[in-house]
Amino acid sequence: MRALRMAVRSIASAPWTSSIVVATLALGVGANAAVFGVVNSLLLRSLPIAEPDRLVTVSSDFAIGHGFKAGVGWKHAMWTRLLDSAHPFDGVLAWAQPSLDVSPGGERQPVNGLVVSGSFFEVLRVPAHIGRTIVPADDRRGGGADGLVAVISDRFWERRFNRRMDAVGSSIALDGVPFTIVGVAPSWFLGLEVGQAFDVAISLGAAASVRSTRSLVDDSPRFGLTVLLRLKPEQSIEQATAAMRALQPAILGVPPEKMADVRPPFLREPYVAVPAPTGTSDFSRLRTRYQRSLMVLLGLVGLVLLIACLNIATVMLARANARRYEIGVRMALGATRAQLWPQLLLESLLLSAVGAAIGLVFASWGSALLVGQLSRLNTQIVLDLKPDAVVIGFTAVVASFTTILFGVAPALHATRVRPVTALRGRAGGRGDDGAARPTSVLMAAQLSLSLVLVLGAALFVRTFERLVHAPLGFDADRVLLASIDTGRVPASPEARTKLYQGIADAIARVPGVERAAPSTFTPLSEATRAPLITRAEHAEAVIGPGWLETYGTRVIAGRGFSPDDTATSATVAVVNQSYVRRFLPDTPPLGQLAGGRTIVGVAADAVFASVRGGPKPTIYRPLTQAAGTRAPDSTTITISIRAASGPPTSLIRPVAEAATTVDPRLTFTFATLEKEVGASIAQERVLASIAGVFALLALLLAALGLFGLTAYAVNRRRFELGVRIALGAQRGHILAIVLKRSLVVTAAGLAAGIGVALLAARYVGAMLYGVAPFDVPTLLGVMGLLAAVAVVAALIPARSAVAIDPLLALRSE
């Protein structure tokens, strides 16, 4: 306690220095805790349920190799057979997470649905907050004794019902079908899909009554369900794998000797039980999408913390040098280094603890800000960001690391002083050199890390800039996208195709609309990318007449589609330039066959699936000849609308009115193509902006460090410089003496930084676009920027050396 009191008094005796150290640490530790908080919530945190370590999912080596931890999916018939043979486990459950519509009509109100087996909440041990959960008796076609029932999430309860207790027992329409709300889930349960919180849960049996979820339970080719198992106590993963492999033939509905005949082939892959205590991310792909970016951000904030610690260590070394007299007196009175060293280290520990506590407060805000930036268009990421034991433990480890990093060297240096030297008033030349040498090393290390950080940020900014200006092959500034669901309109597939074109024609007649055309996909759209049928060698897309013109994609040869291309006319296709270059390089394309269709036109290349991937060989098919290319239950069409002038959002109201005149049962959502394009590179934008902020912080810390280093050198050599000026030294000569050390330190730091950057460049290479990992112009630009910052930072205190009054300097000694 005595050492603690003395440490507090010592910190309080230098309030400005202590405040700067705490603020710098709070920023560095808080930034690390903020990024780690998101990493923990998305990648590491276990589900908030009873015994999550006993949860496993069923996958295969094939699925895991393609990035699907939870397997390629299950059909309802496979799930039913497993349910009949689930005795080896403590429980089994199945679920899917489709989008549902809660609007009565008109503009859609999409919510995150959760289709679950009757055992879902029971196996997970999740009770209802109010009311009850879904039980096996509800899992029947048409519903159980209470009819079609639903459980809503706590978030949806607050958003739609303002937490009114009468929500339980009320009715809610899902895709136009009424359901009775029987319960509200607890606030801590967001579902099993990490980052995508559910809003409304219904049973698998009830899903048969809803058009958008019917394919999950009907005899369709869709593998839409995910299966999880709860292991029995003491049951191992290996035992679960063996049990599932023994059940695999029965689950697939074939005798064991017929497994080789199972189609598709990936179903023959032996089952593998995979631990799933943290849930899954196979629907949203959030973990796959953001894992590398988050790891890079964690590395960047780690560099920021290292730079901050090196900066603080420099300050603490200077402070320790100023305390030589105090420490010399203590040692002269009998104190040993073993007694003084822990006390000085305790001061650093207190500063770290205060900085870490403030940093945790900053981290909660920073994590929420980062998640908000990562959320894409129409994709709201929901994570539990409350600090848990893992985040607090991480922060404690970081705080302890910072204590060691910036506290040990100053403590060792301060206790190395000889009492007789300290009591004389000044240590002499060699003592000062001993203090200056470590600060120079620390400053060089700080500059080398700053070079790596600023270079990385520059590469990410250039990547984002290249993606923004990458040629797309279409115009994105005046196109409005109307996603229209016709599921509530009873019609045959043929009649529905005519309905799609009728809606497009009605919208085309709206004043201010230049063109309107239907299609089953839109460029770079997450929501509608699935209908782009990806083949091994090319892609196929279904579009209506005028679609290419709506997007401003030129037809280079032949023609586009017209109303004369009907279901009874000759089957035709339009291909892009990439298709011609790859498959018809030496043949006139018009009149040739592509996918069994006659090529009638060649369109310019355009980017659809990914800006990074660029154009790929594509076959366009007319919507009227799209039989067999869409799922039988697909009822959604996208109408792309080109505004004659002005912002396309001004057309939303008249377009909605025109669509409802065709049929009032239509539901729709709107988005601009420009925002869709921006959303497709949102990850790069976030990485570039956050890395840029960290780079500016690194530059600021480097400038402050060099300023302090030069100011310390001027103060240390004040007597010497006064003598030189008294003897007639010129202004330029004094400046050169003072700046020499700073410039040498800067050169050494930049040289070391090049080597570190070479090692780090390999890791970020896959995240760059249009720029090499070790781009020489970018490296030279960053080195020039750091050198300029170093010169300016050092020049300010160096100029004060020229103004030293020789008489005052000599008197001070």
C-alpha cells in the first residue's frame, strides 16, 4: 500500500504527462478492444444457451472444403428420417432462415424469418420470455391445436408492438397468411445464424402454408434445412460422427449397398460432426466475408497500440531522466534497485489500468460503430456486443502487455543511475547519451511501424479507389430497381411471365420513366444474385426486352431481345464479348449456338457478380423463353427502371401506383442501382476508411514523438548550444546539429520499415485490387510523407535552439 500511495503521488505530480499517457493508452487499448469485440461476437462467442459445447452440426469434407461448416443442406424428407432415428443423441433440430413479408400489400415489409422443427427451442433449452415457444405439437401441416402459430423475437416485439403484453394472442400476417403469436423469445436469444437476428419463428409444418417457405417442406430439389445435434453427456465428436455415418443410408432412403448410386454425388460424402457452440454462418456468409478483413483491422489496431506504447516509452524515459536526482537521493539513503524498480513499474501499471478502463468505455461505442459500417445495404448485422469475460480478459492482457512494453525500459533506465552522479545536479555527457540512445531506438521503431501502417492504409485506399472507378459496363446513376413479388396473385407460370411484362409495360408509361424492363437478376445485388445461373465456364441470365438498353449496355453486333421473341418462336440468345473471345474466337458469332440457342446479338461486357471478378462469359436468355431456368415456386421479378432525368428515387411513388393498378395484391421493394453498386464494395470502403483513420493517428503519434525527441535533445544540449552560439556559430550550423539526430533516426526507421512491410505485404495481397502488395510509387509516396512529417515535427523545436540566449544558457549551468 505504501508503494501504491507513492505511485499515485508520483503520477499526480506530473498531471499533463500522466493525462497524455492515459489518453494515448485509452485510444490504443480501446481501439483494440473495439475490433476484438466484433471479432469475438462474430467468430468466437458461444451461443448464450445451456451447454453450447454439446451442439454439433452435420457436414462433410466436400461441404467444409467449399466453406460450408453446416453442410450443403438437408431436404425435409432427410430430416424426417433422421428424426425417426435420433436416439443416439440427446436431441436433434432443423431450421432455415428465409425472408418473410409482414405487409398487408403494396410495399413489402421484410423480416428475418426462422423456420424451425418442433424440437428447436426444447433442444436448445431456450424458454419463452412471455407466452410459450414452438413445440412438437405445432409442427404439423396446417398447424396444431392452436392453428398456425408464431414466436417473435424481443427486438421485433419492441419494434412492432412497443412491448405490449397483448402481443401474445394477436395475429400477424406472413406473406398474407395469418398466424397467431403465442410467445416472445428472450432478449438474449437472437437465433443460430450469427449476425442475422431472427424476427418471427414458425414451425416446419406451418411453413407448408406460406408460399415463400413451402419449398422447405415440399418435395423439391432444394436443400434448404440445416441440422444440429445435441450430444449426450460424455459423447465425443468422434462418436457422433460414427453414429451419423451409420445412419446415413437410412437418412438418404437407400440400402447401404446402394450408397454408390445416390445422386447428387455430394450426398455420398461421409457425414462429419462439426462442433457448433458458436452457431453457424452459412446462410449470411458473414464469417467467410469478414473474417480476413477483421483480422487485418485487428493487426492494424495492434500496430497503433505498439506505436502508442513506443511513443509513451519515449516520454517515460525522458521523465525517468528528469527524476535522476530523486532516485539518486533514495538510493543514497539505502534504497536498492530491487525496491525502486517495482514501484516505478507500478506507476506504469496504474496508468495502463486507468487507460484500459477508459478504453473499455470507448470500445463499446467503437464496436457498435464498426458493426454499423460493416452492415451492407438491406443486410442489418446484429451482434451481441456486450463485453464478456473474453473481451475483458483480452483488454486485461493488452493492458498488461502495454505496461511491460512502455514501463520496463524506463524503470530499468531510471534505477541505473549512480547516486553520486545524480546528487551532483547533472549526470554528464555519458549519462545523457545513455538516456538519448534508447529514445532514438524507440523512435526509429515507432517510425518503422508507422511506415507499415500508413503503407497498408494507402494500399487499401488505392484498392477502394480502383474499385470505385472500375469499368462496370452499365450506367448506375439513373436506374431504380423495383423487386416485385407476385406470389399473392394466383397464376400459372406462363400467365405469370405475361404478368411480369405487363407490370414492366405499365411502369414504362409512367411520366419521367425512360425505359423499364424485367429480369430475374440485377447487377451486384445480394438479394437477387441467386437467379444468375453460374456454370463452370459461363453464366446465364434471364432478361426481358429492352433490359440492355435500360442499363446502357451497348449491343455491338446483331440485336437485343424484342417482344417478337416468344415462347413459341425460335429460341435465341445474346452473348457478351467475353463469351465470344473465349468460345468463338475465330468464328462470326451471329447465327452460332450458345447453350442450345441461336445467337442473335453480341453485347458489351458488363460486371454482374463481382467488381473484383470483372466480366465473365455470359449468355442472356429472353424472359419469355425461360421455362426450366427458374425454381417452380419463384414468383419474384425485378423491374429495372431508367429515369429520363433527375434522381431515380423521385419515381418510387408513381411506379408503386402503376404497379398496383396492374394488380393490388403485388408487393414490392425499391433500391437504387447506385446504392447496390456501393454496397458491393462496402467491405473495401470500410477497410479503407478505418485504416485511413489509423494511419492518420500513426502520423500524429510519429510527429509528436519526433517533436518530443528533438525538444528533449535541445533542452539536454542547451549549455553546449549556448557555448557554440557565444563562439559565433551560424544559424544554419545550429539547425544542422539539432536536426541531424532526428533525420538519422527517421532514415533508420524508414529503412527498417521497408523490411517489415515486405513481410506484411504477403498477407494483404489477396485483399488488393489493381495495385501490387509492394507498389513502389505508393511506398515512395508514403516514405516521402513520413519524411516530410518528420522534418516539420523536428524543425519546430529545432528553431528554438537558434533563439537560445548564450548568457542564460551559461548561467543555468
